[in-house]
Amino acid sequence: MPRGSEELTNARKAEIVNACAVLYETRSFKEITLKEIGEKTSFTRTSIYNYFQTKEEIFLALFQREYEAWIEDLDALRCGHRKLSVDAFSDELARTLERRERLLKLMAVNHYDMEANSRIENLVAFKKAYGGSLLAVTHCLEKFFPRMTDEDVQGFLYAFFPFMFGIYPYTAVTEQQRTAMELAGVGYVRISVRELTRSFTAKLLQGFQM
């Protein structure tokens, strides 16, 4: 780690992650290289290794940041309403994910490679953010649906979080994929992140209307 203040270190890390985020807007995980990320920072590419040892560590940090941003959205949802019906909560939860396309896109990446090529301290920090999102959703359910038991809440989490990993591939279909489905005779109905999430959430919460 280079000499300097913790503030400088965090600023350098943030700059690297920001550069990665910009590239990720138009490129895929596989296409982006450390060299390209370095070219978008204000310091030399070799300096990146003082903060991140692999491309996967940078993406993991970006992933962590996206989870933390979603947690803020979930906390705002919980604190911003006294009561919500199943339909209203389902729509509000869907809106939080509608604003987090990058989070959903990262969920579609091969996590095994990303985590295997990251140091344990980085992986622990990421897992804490992931765990925080589980807790934030739990707190929402406990507030708006007090009839749910601990088992009910756990069942929701076990269904909803795996579901999230399929949202981006299902809603962000490319022209090539759409053409291939048409040629294969597979029907495709365009659906948004909000519509898909709202419908699924409402189904999971059937029976818990206050």
C-alpha cells in the first residue's frame, strides 16, 4: 500500500472504481482490461496494483458499491412509509431495482471467477455489503408485513435473491438474442425490470396483506 493518508487511498480506489464503472456502461466484463481502466485514471497503470491486484478485485469493489447504494434505497423505502400494501410495496421494491441496472448487470457475471481472483479482505468487504442488503430487505418485510414469521421472511429471501440474478439477462435482451429467438420459434415478450420484479414480489407476498 502506498504511503499517504487514508483519505488519499480511498480517493484513489474510488477513482479506479469510477473508471471501471464508466467502461462497464458500454463494455462487458470480459472485454474490459486493467490497461483500459488505468488509462481512465489520473495516475499510472502500475499504480493501480497498489490498490487492486486484479481486474476482478476492481469489479468486486464496484459490485460492493452497488449493493451499498441499493441498501440506501431500501432504507429510504422503509423510513419513507408508515404502511404499504402488498401491491404498493411490490412496486416500491421494484423501483429500487429499476434504478440499479448496474447492480443487476453485475449479478449476471460469473461470480466464481470474480471472487476466486480477489483477496480475502476484499471478498469479506463485499460479503458484508451483500449481507447488509439481506438485512435491509428483512427490515422492510418486518415493518410492512408484521404477520410474516421468521420462516416466512427467510423463504422470501431464498426466493427473491436468486430471482434477482436473472433479472438483467431476461430484461436486457440484445437484437442478436431477439433475432435468434425468433428464428428458433421462441416467443419473446418485452418486459421491464419494474414489471418483472413487481409481479414476482406480489406473488411471494400473497396472503400477507394487512
